[in-house]
Amino acid sequence: MTKVLTLSCHRLSTMGILVATLGLAAPVENPSKPLTAYFESANVLLAADDSGSRQLASLGPWVFGPRLEQGKPLDKRLNLYVVVPGKQYRSPTSPEYDHTLIVNGLTHDNPREWDIFWCLVLDPKLREDFQSEKDLIVAAHETFKPADLFDLEDVPARSVLTEEFGARTLADLRRYRHKDGSMPRLLILPARFAIRATVEMPESGSSK
């Protein structure tokens, strides 16, 4: 499958892409426990292969799987998107880790390598419950103009931007601004981490 980030990455490259790091908090979930994700709006099960390194790719209490040694994105890999904030996984104590998982393919019982991408919501009015890669790409190409009093505290994904990209004020996001002052409603940034996993449709009757 051709990488669908070609269009969005071309645009994002003009703003400068920072390297993201997963693992914002000590993971507590069982790393071998399958996670539910979306594939073209359908529920699928993502089961990580345990043949990677001892380091885990995680977000808050959720573990995606052991990291592969080669974390740089590769064209041969499928994509796993972590949308922040999202409605699929919610933390009762740390809502900044609320997220949704979206994949762009199935593995048909054969483990595949997956590049992980952050999908960070910048526009506070963007409240869509994303469930497909196509919708993510569309949102990444849409822009909004921040209000005069718009601040970093108004950015829905501010916690990840602060912890992973060092953003402390709105000025730290100037690399993402366009010449007309607008900003992308959604940023898609490579995490530089990859995992190996299967992604399959759940057995009949086991979906939500």
C-alpha cells in the first residue's frame, strides 16, 4: 500500500517536523493484551508481537508494543495513528492521555511492522471522532485562524506538545503557522518509533 502521508507530509515539511517520543508515563497495561483500533471506521484488534526490544511504545497507561530497533519511518510499513485527544481510550486520572488508535491496513494473520504517528489536534473546535485514515488526512490539510487571545492552553493536544516537543507558549508553535497566520487543525508527526503487530477483524460478536 502506498504511503498515504505523502500529501500531508509534503505540507508539514514546510513547517518543520519534530521527532516525537512515546511513553509519557509509566505503562501499566499488559503489553501483550490486544488493543482495539479503527480501520475505515470498523473495530479491529491490534495484537503486538513480543519479539521487539525491551523498550515499550506507550502512552500513559496504554502499551502499544515493544519498539523495533529501526524506528525511522519506512515505506514498507503500515501506519498506526495515535490521535490526541481521542474518545476511544480515556484515562480517569489523566485525561491528557485520552486518545484513539487508527490503522491503515489489516495483516491477515501475518505480523507486520507499523510506523507510529502522532495526530495532534490544534483547533479547539475540531471535535470529530476520527475513525479512518482518510479523515485524518483531510483534517491535516484544513486550517484555522487562532483568535487574538488564543494561547497554548487552548490547544487540545497541549500536554503532548509540551512534554514531547518542548512547547511552553504559543510562540513555540510558530513553525506550524502559515504565512497568513493560520495553523493546521491537526498535525500528523512521526513518532520515530515502530512496532510489530497483527491487526485483524474481531470474531463475530466480539466487536463493540
